[in-house]
Amino acid sequence: MDTKVDTLEQVDLITSENEKTTHMDLGTALKECSTALEYFLNNRFTDALSLLKPWKEQSMYHAMGYSSILVMQAGMTFEPKDMDAAMTSLRDALQTCQRFRKKAGLVETLTSFLYRQQPSDNLTEEEMHAELCYAEVLLQKAALTFLDESIIGFIKGGMRIRNSYQIFKECQAIINVRNGEKLESTHVHFKSGVSMGIGSFNLMLSLLPSRVLRLMEFLGFSGDRELGLSELREGAASNSLRSILCTLTLMMFHLYITVILGTGDGNLTESESLLQPYVKKFPNGALMLFYSARIALLKGDFTLAQEKFLACIAAQEEWRQIHHLCSWELMWAYCFEQNWREAYRYADILCKESKWSQAVYTFLKAAILSMLPEEEVTKMGENVEELFRQVDGFRMRIAGKSIPTEKFAAKKADRYNSPNPVKLVVPALEMIYVWNGFTVVGKRPDLTQSFLSTLTSAEQDLKESQNPSQYHLDDLCVLQLLKGLCLRELGQLSQAEQCFNQVISSEGEIKFNNYLVPYTMYEMGLLHKQRGDHDKAIEIMENVKANYKDYSMESRLHFRIHAALNTMGTFTAKLPPSPDSAGGGRGEKMEGNRDEADKCINIATRALDAGDKEKAVKFLHKAEKLFPTNKAKDLLDALLKNGSSAGNGAYRRRPDPHSQSADAQSERENQPTGGQESKGFTKEQVEGVQRIKRCKDYYDVLGVSKDASEDELKRAYRKLALKFHPDKNHAPGATDAFKKIGNAYAVLSNVDKRRQYDVSGGEEPSSPSHTNGGGFDFHRGFEADITPEDLFNMFFGGGFPSSSTHTFSNGRSSYSNHTDRHERTNERGDGGFSMFIQLMPIVVLIVVSVLSQMMVSPPPYSLYARPSTGQTLKRQTENMRVDYYVTEDFKSEYKGSALHQIEKSVEEDYVSNVRNNCWKERQTKTDLLYAAKVYRDDRMRKKAELMTMDNCKELDRLNNIFRGG
């Protein structure tokens, strides 16, 4: 107590001295902010604010520190007054930082509208810190803006995130430019701040699924996990103001993000070693006690975790929101031990005191009470059914859409709205799984066995039920999934696989829990990974990504799949490595590829001898990609010509359209694979497909007379297209039938083509003819203006023709699996528009990027000669031979890895330009053909047919180069 009084007197003394002057040098500001940070870490939050407040309008670091504490408080309370105070402090902090930033002259101001200036090497140390502080405050303001719960909030937040990231990159460039110079003592604080910013961005963005990550990289962001970890580790070890902030960011990643959005593989050892010095320095600090407790929890030492969380609660009373964090963790700790009474106690505290998510708290409280005997719940004065009914009314909405976890809870609780509600089966254990708690319980075999006993008992009760409800099968599948998790954690992999297979085989009968099958398949993939069969694990997870849509908590599963695939090394660089990389030149690299390709061919040959055609095809494809040879090509052609195994079970890898002939592709499309068999088809569908195949005439295909009007053709096409679309009809040959129907309408609806068709007759060739690219000629010489799928989209609102658009990604065109997509007729989950809302900041970044192009600086290269910037010297990239233009001093500034990075950017920009232009060409052609058809205008049709499609041809060439073709 005496210490605190002395400290407060010191604060008052400093305040009185501060009032005598209006300027504080950078070194002194950093020292005072370090003192404030120590107050904060020692639970003296008011002291920290009191020290920072007097100088928040004169010192950028005081302004940033003051606003940061208020933002943390607002984020924990969700109180409007705290939000307003935090937002006001952030505005003031931005103004304070702006005063210290480098002032641009008139010429620089005018020039900035055309391009952003390169990082200046004449910034003072204070101006450098001002840039950094401005970026950090801007990022905090973006985070607070997202809580505005409106579309405008997302737009503003997205703009601020992008601006903040650009400033961090410029600060990093400043460090690179000044590397080797004699720097001031405050520079270590600047460098650690840049490390924290760049590291945090890279680490967080690396969590995004690969398609979203490629989009972010296209916008100039970087999502390199290893770079992010490296930068944060460097910042944590720097003994600077932001060292503790880098440490806390790393621990947040290891202890929370990898558990909730990953596979639970956070580095606990690193977290302990990072935290240890601060535990010694601040033994009673709430944050130190909290993270120590979290580490103990993830290790499976729940008793120690509970002790430390309780110590954290007792350590301070000023910020009760920290108590709520501890209550949340204590609730789960007691759930893991199945101590439902204590778990209920902390769930009840959260319901009464915390405002973060009342829907989730209420559901968890009811779920925990469901695990207790009914008479005990009655004695507590609680009504479980009533609690479940309240869940939906507590849901929050962001930009008009629900939070996925709250939506999941409300959907589960919906069965209690019935006059005769059916009880949920082990809802508390199911929510433990939602938060990935089984990976934590798995550290304790005794508790895992206890979970298994509870699940087995619930399963027995369910099977003995005299009057099974409509939820009966769904509840059994929930139990099988959770049992499989326990068995897998106990090392009983075969039994776990049986449980998972029971869920997967029930796919067609599951009515309410549409998340079960994709999540179970993901867990099956992890099981195969545990066995060491990474190929099978990857195959299953890719199947989930490609073929399952619109189920509950879809986004969360995609994050987990991305994390799991990353651990198995499935993501590689988008462009080939430079000749300078990997310790050797191109010749050594190619020779290494040749050796690896020979090994793949040998494996494929042995697989053929054993009768495993699928494995042989896979390794032959791999050999072709590593180092194309005639031997691999001949073997592959022979295999595909004679047919290959379609694989067994419900798991299939997406076909690679560039690595197999069109004949083989078409053949597999028309064969019922495992996924299709699970859906089934009717006898009527089979007969319908056979009728279409037997038709020799397009009029017969559509079932109309030769004098049918345009309206009759449309009605006939609508009826047949819906009936035979591969998403609706899974009978063998349905894809070909659908194509035939589409081509029939495309020809007969065109006056000129119909007249020509009537003259030529309707007999089809007796044997299939092959086009240049291979495959059956469904057009019979009358090529449709658009594909059957595009035609279907025009009729039924499918949007722009997706099958005509190339994407350049890892050397493969994108693949959209129409025939295997799993149709969901039940209530849609958090996919679709909800996914769009969750990724709204990314959409905003796209818009912002387009709008800000006029203010972005030209990079050190240009794809075209630009005399105005001095970029007139022509060069060519090593890998893809792309021409680009640079200034005369480029050669001396960029060498080795720096040059490789520039050329990689050149090639990416070039590919992006070509891809976008190709899309525009295809859209223009499609629009012309559609307009020609609607307005019967031959000039438009001829104009479309005469389009050269130069960019699309160039894109094909680039794809061939990347594939080694």
C-alpha cells in the first residue's frame, strides 16, 4: 500500500513538472511509456492511465499508450460509453501522431496523387516513430470500427487495415535502407514495433484458406507463417517497449488461435520460455497468471490451471472483465473433468455479468445443466427447457448476420421450441468439441476414458428408447463422432475409424446436423495423418473442401483444414524457384527432379504389378510434373485409355483437368463414384438418361416437333435441364445427357444454325468422333455458342459462366465439381452469404485497392516503358521470360534474392493482368453472343466469333510453361 502511495505521489510530481513544458523528447517519452506499461502489467491500470494522460496531446507514445488501454477496456466491456471513450482517444492519438509525421511539400503533395513516394532515407528518428505509431493506432481504430456492427463499419475498418499495413511495409523498407548505419538508441524500439506489425499481419493472414490468402497476396498483403513467427520472436527478444507485446501476440497464437482455428498444435514450450521472465518480474500480474493458467490447461494439468485462474481473479478488482476471461476458462476446465456443478457455477457468472455473447453463455449453461440429474437442476431453481428457448433471442448480429457459433447454438436449441421437446444428447460434450476441447482432454487418458464411458452410456440409453424421435439418427451420429474422437485419442484407431464410418455412411439420412459429415471426414483425415498416411489424409480433406457447402460452422472447419494441410506440407510456392535458390543452378535442380521422377515411375510400376491402378496414375502424374519423360507419358496414356480405378469409399481427390485426357475425364464423369453412390439415383432417372442417349435428333432430345416455336423450345429446355442437371441427377451418363440437352437447345434456338441443321439431317454418326482435344463430340458439327452449364446459368440465375474462366494457381486451372457437389436441402449453415459477411473486410480491401491505385507508388519495375519515371531499360525474367522495364540504377540495387523477389512480383503482376484481361475477353464474347441471340443480330455474333482472345491464349501458354509443357 505504501508503495502505491509513493508511486501516485511520483505521478503527481511528474504531472506538475509536465505542466511547465509542452515538449518531451523521444527518449524520455519511451521511458515514461515503459514505466506505464510496467504499471499496467502489475495490475495498476489507473496509475498507468494517470501517467500517460497529461502528455497524450504532446507525445505520440503517450497518446498511443493511453488509447491502447482504453481500447482494451472497451473490447472487454462492450459498454457504449467505453466504446465512445476509446474511439475519441484514438482520434486524438491519430492527430497527435500526425503532427510528428514528415510534412510533405507542395510538389510531393501533388505527386502523391499519382504515386506513393518510396521510403525516404532522410526521415528523422522522431518522424520514423511517428509513422510507426500512426500505423499502430490506425490498426486499433480498425479493430474497434468492426464492432460497429454495420456494413459501413466493415468498409472503414478494411480501409484502415490496408493503410496500416502499407505504413508497416514502408517502415520495414526504411529499416532495410538504413541497415548498417549508426543509429540512435531509440531505434531498437522502432525496429521491434515494425517486427510486431509485420509479424502479426503475416501470422494472422497465414491462417486464411489458400484461395483467400492468394487474393490477399494479390492485394499486396503477405501471409507467411514462418516469417510472422520469426519477426515476432525477434521483437520479443529485443528488450524494447514492444517486447512484451510481441510475446503476448505469440502466446495468443500458440495458446488460442491454433486451438480454436487449427489442430491444437501450438508451441507450449516456447510459450513457457517466453512468459517465464515476465512471471518473475510481475509474479502477481493478472496477464502473467492468466497465461500461466492457460498453459497448464493445455498441458492437461487442470488442477494447477484452476488454481492459477483463481489467483488471477484474486490479483485485482479494477478490471472485472479479466475475471470473466478466467470464468470462461474455469468453466471449460471443470467441464473437462465432468465436474458439472462447478462448471455451471462459472457459466452462471458469465450469463449474469459478461456481455460478450449471451446466446453462447445461455446455451452452455443449459447444456451443462442437461448433464446433471433433473431433480438436482430443479433444486437449483433452473429450468433447462426455458434456458434453451432463450438462446435465439440473445443472438447478436454483425452487419445484419449472425455469429456462426451463436447460430449453431440457436439451431441446436431450436428443438426445445416444440410443445413436446426432445432433449439434446450430451450437448456439453458436443460444445467441447466445437471449441476443439477434445484435443485438450486427449492429454489425459483417464479423463478421455471417462468421456468415452459417458458417451457409451448415452448411446445405450438412446438405442433402448421405446419411441425414437425424428432426431434419433442425428443424435446417434453425434455420439459416434464424439466416441471416435475419444478412441482416436486413446490410440484405438481401428475402432475410431468404425465410428467415423458410421457417421459418413448415414449422410443421406441425417436431417438436422448438417455439419456432422464434413467434420467427421476431417477427423477421419486426421486419423489417417496419425497413421502416417498423409496422401489419404490430404485426399479426404480436399474432398471436404470441394464437395461440402453450406453447413454449420463451415468457416471454422475450413480454417482447421487449412491448418492441417499446412502441417502436411501441401502448399508450395506459386512460381518456380530461381536458379540461385536451393543451393544450386537450374541444371542441378532439374537433375534432382529427374531422380525424383524416376523414383515415382518405379513406385507406379510396382503399383501396377500389384493391381493398384489408382496409385500408379497418381505417381505417374507426379513424375510428369517433376520431370516429363516419354516413359511416364506412355504409361499414363495406356492406363487412362484402358480406364483406371475410380477409387473406393466416399473420398475422392479432385481430378486435374490438365493431367489426363478428355476421354478419361469424360468417362469418369459418367461413372458413379463413391460420392454419387451414396446419394443414389432412381430407375426413372436411369431410363431418362438412356432415352436421351438413344435420341438421334435434337428435336427428339427436347421432345418437340420440327415446327416448335421459340417458347416451346424454352419450356422444353427448362423442364429437361432441371431434370438432368448433374446436381440433381446422379444416374450414370447424366452429365452427357445434360450436355446433349444444352447443345440441342443452343442449336435449335439459333435461327441460322437451326436452318443449317434441318438441311443437313438428324442422323448422328455411328461411332463417337473426337475433337482435337479428345472427348466425345456432343455438337455433331453444330457447335453451341456457349457451354451447357453457361446456358443453364442464364436460364436459372447461375451468374457469370464460371467454367470459362481460367485461374492461374500453382500451375493448375481451377476446378469446380458440379457433378459431385453435395446438395443441401435442409436449413443452410453459416456458409454462403454468411461466409461473405465474415470475409467482408477482405471484400472491402479489394475495393480500397482499386480506389487507391492512383496513390500507389510505382514499384522498382514496370510492365511497360515509362519515361516519366525513368523505367525505360528493358529486362526479362529468368523463369517465365516476361519483359519488364527498370531504371538505370536497378542493376546495382537489386541482386541475388532481392532480384528474385522482384522478378517473382513481375511474373505475378503479369499473370494477374493476363488473367483479368482473359476474363474480360470471355465476358465480352459471352455478352455479344447472348445479345446476338436475344436480338437476332448476326453482326454481334460475327463480332464475337472473330474475337482473337489473345489474352486467353497467352494464359494457356503461361499455364503450359508452369506445368513444364
